Amino acid sequence: MYTQDFKSLIKEIRKEALKIGFAVSTMDSYLAIWNKFIFWKNEQNFIYNSKEYERFLLDCYNFDSSTYNSQVSSRRQQLMRSKKMLDNFDNYKQFMIKRMLPNCLYSNFPSNWNITIEKYLEYCKKIKLNSNISIKTKRNYLERLLSYFYQNGLIDITNFNKEIIVTFLNKVIEKGQVSKRRNFYILRYFLNYLFIEGILAIDLSIYVPKIKTSKRIKVPVYLKQDKIKELLNNISKETKLEIRDYAIILIAATLGLRISDILNIKLKDIDWQGNSIKVLQNKNNNLNHLPLTKEIGWAIIDYIKNSRPKCTNEYLFVKMKYPFDKMTQFRQFNKYFNKINLEIADDNKKGIHNLRHSLATNMLEDGIPLNIIASTLGDTLETTSNTYLKVSNELLKQCALEIDE
């Protein structure tokens, strides 16, 4: 058992975690929980006790770790992982990690392999039409995979063979399903690309299995137009933060933009004379020109004049504290959402993305054609149909087939 005080324990955990590839932001989120435990404990130089930590989680987060299962929310999974990290390090002085592969930051492979990686990612972007997010994800996973193979004896990419693949699969067979699914998916398509380009004589992708995992199904919360008005009216705009939040939520509710796309809007993207906003959608690289309504226009003006820090940042929405960087996330939505008088089931999914879902559903039930809705959302007609037609009960009734007796 770890005999040093708790602050020394979490300091060492963070150091070792970063060494094996955990992201700084990930460890900072755990530190926030552990520091709250220190405040809850209200003692100096105490030794970690697992039972006390369980009581802390129950008192502060209403989370009973003894009833934990993999189907709980991501937040509760994070709370449970914060406990497991402490327990493992306290008992074994090391991580009992499930991480399949090391972070590429702490491993390497021949620099000439980067040429093949770049060509593959260019192929994914131009031929497969992958988004920038998908390209970034593939790069991260692929670099870790190739680092693993190089460290385990693969001298050249052209030397990939069935035995190397099977050895890798046998080594990671006990790892988590989600981790295997992601890594196997990246590896399978990369091997297929090497075969298509003639780099490999055999399509080794056939030896990499497809992993099916069950997903927790969460139903988005559908807000009718009166509830959206109630949501906006609940934002008093008495503070600089509320003025900013109102503008963001109004754009999401009126234009149906994803939060990532809202935060990517630049000042130059707003055409005040033409009454439009130019939005390059991060998920599918679609360039969309959306109407700058009077309501949105005045909300943005109010934000720029009375809330936005005076800075040279090119993005519309910036952080309130120096150095006024671009906002990268928006966590305030549920603060306003929870004020609405609305019954929500436990399996409903909360979040600002529900405004996009609600806009599409309201447009459907107002009789607006699917192709117009798809254009507004920047989605394909097929995606819009599959996503939103099934949630509109009225339209499903209209589409029901009459069976002759």
C-alpha cells in the first residue's frame, strides 16, 4: 500500500500517466476530482483510503461506485476511473492500464514511413471524403499502430505479412472492445490501401476482424418551438457571460449548427450587408451560407459591444480571460436547459446538439421538404431522412401503408 500522503500520490500518478501517453487534459480532469476530494476530506497530509473515496463520490456526485456498470453515463465512468487509478496505484504502485497501444509521443518509427501515412490520409480526404476530424483521428491511431509494429520487429511497411498481423491480434485479444474496434478499423483500412496502391501483394485487411460493440442508446430531447422560446427567455443577459451564451444558443436554435461549427465562426464570416453567415462544417467539410436573421444579428452585436473582450482574435467567440483564445467548448447549455419545465426520461440525451435535432423535427412537422432541411443542416438528403424522419410521429403516420383486407 502507498504510504505517502494523498497529494504525493496524485502527483506521482499524474507523472506516470503522462509518461505512458495520457493526455494532459485527461489528467487535469482527474486532478479536479481528486482536489475536490481533498477539500471534502478537510485534512492535511492524509493517506488515501478507498472506502472514504467511495463515500466522497456518493456525497459529492451522488454516485455509488459499488453499483457501477459499463452502461452508466460518461461522467460516471470518469468518476469510476478516478477511483480505479487511485486503487491500482495505491495497491500496486503502477497502472493496471487497458490502453492498447502507447501514445506515439513516446515511441517512434522510420521517418520515411510518414510519406506513406501522408499519402494514405490524402487518399482518405480526397477519395473517401473524410472530414478533418476523421483525418486527425486516423493519424493519431495510425501513428501509434505503426510505432507498435516497428518496436516489435517490422523493419519496413512492405514487410507486413499474415504472421505479424495474427501475432498482434493475439496480443491484444483481451483488451477492451471499444479500443479493439477503433484500432482494428484503422489498421484494416490502412492495409487495404497498401494493397490497392501495390505496396503489398496480398490484401492483409481480410485478417483483421470487425468488432461489433453495443452502444448505449440515448434518445435526443425534442423541444417544441414554445420550449425553445422558454429556453431563450430564461437567459437574462444581465452578465457578460449570459450575453455570450444567449448568442451561442440562439444561433444553435435558429440555424441548427453544431457547437463546433458555431465556435469556428470567424468575424470575417459574417456578411452584414448580405445578411448571411458563412460556415465551413467541420464534420463533412461542407461550406454553407446561412441567413443572418435580425434576431441573430442583434444578439451578435450585443455580444461584440457588451461582452466580447477587446482583442485581435479572428474568431467570433473567444474566452473571457486573457489571452482571449478561441473558445473550444461550451458547457453552459444545461444550466439554462434545466430551467425549462420539461419531463425528461433517464435515457434522454441532454446537450446543445438537441437544438439541431429539434429544429429539423420542427421543420419536418411544419411540412418543409427534406431537401430544404438537409440544405439548412448541411447534411445529405439520406442522412437527414435516416436521422429525423423516424422521430416525427406525425410524418410516420402519414407514411404508414394502408393494407388491403
